[in-house]
Amino acid sequence: MARTSQLRIVGGRYRGRRLPVPAHPGLRPTGDRTRETLFNWLAPVVAGARCLDAFAGSGALGLEAASRGAGEVVMLERAGQVVRQLQANVRTLGATEIQVRQADALRWLAAAADAPFDIVFLDPPFADGLLDPAIRLLVQHGWVAPGARVYLEAPARSEFAALPANWELARDKTAGQVRYGLAVVAEAPSSAVGDSAPD
């Protein structure tokens, strides 16, 4: 039987809670110290925010956001086994602000946004090359609000995608084998928004 590891929520109302994480290929929970740094960056904006955890996996980022007061958290995950564990963990916490959806993130983002998000977490499996297309779809289909924050995670020593013209990489750090950063979406004319990374 595959071993199940645990995820610890770092801060907020669920601080210290430990939740099971299933063994699944490519599942790479964002570490405690990285999450602490990220949510220090997000502290001024997370309360009441509408958040998207586009490649949820263990749920570390979405659960942390809910713990720290996000108003709504949408988690996308395509693997059924992982979705079921996420749903069980949300029930354990009683976190009614979290929606877990079984979906391929790129297909889901290819639809027009019903409402933009204030915070988006993008930490896809490194080997799958999903970061660049996810960024393009966020912009093309109206998923990010002006002033939104977008968390980016990639292998250490790699470059982040060429960001859209109205995004600024406000934070950028490396921890072990991971490079992570936070982009801020500025107000911009629609022509600038389309200047994203080439296909």
C-alpha cells in the first residue's frame, strides 16, 4: 500500500492542523517555510480574497489561504484519488469557503471567467511545462482582477515565463530546488494585457 504523508497548516485559524496527503506521482507540497514567506507577502490582501489554486495537489496553498481568511478558494485537481483526499480534508476542517473541483486546469482556464480572482496560485508539476500556458489563459480569459497577485513556482535556476506587459514580478526567491515569486497585476489597457509570452 502507498504511504500517505502529512501536510501541516502553518498559520491562521487552522494553524498546526495536520492533514493526510496521498502518495501520487508529481505531488510536491509547497514547503512550510516557503508558505510562511508567501503568506507574509500576501498578508495585506488575503482576508476576504477570492483565490484560485489551479494545480491544487496536496492543497497546501489553498488550505493555507482559507486558514488565513480568504473569502473563497477554488481548488482544481485532475487526479481522482487526490481530489477525494482534498474533499475529505476540507470536510475535516469544516472549511465551507473551499470548493474542490476535479478538472484539468488548462481546460478549465480556457473558458471565459465568470468572475476574476484576487489571488492565483500556480505551482504545476515541473516536468509538464504548464506554467507558461496557464499564465496566457489567465490573461486571455479574464481570470485575474486588476491588483491581483499571482504566485509562481518553478525549478531553481530556471526562468519564469515572460510575464504579460501589465504584470510586475514583485518578489522572487529560491529555496532548495524551487524558485518562487509573486507577480502583481496592474491596471493596463487591453492591448498591453495581450502582450503575453509567445506560443
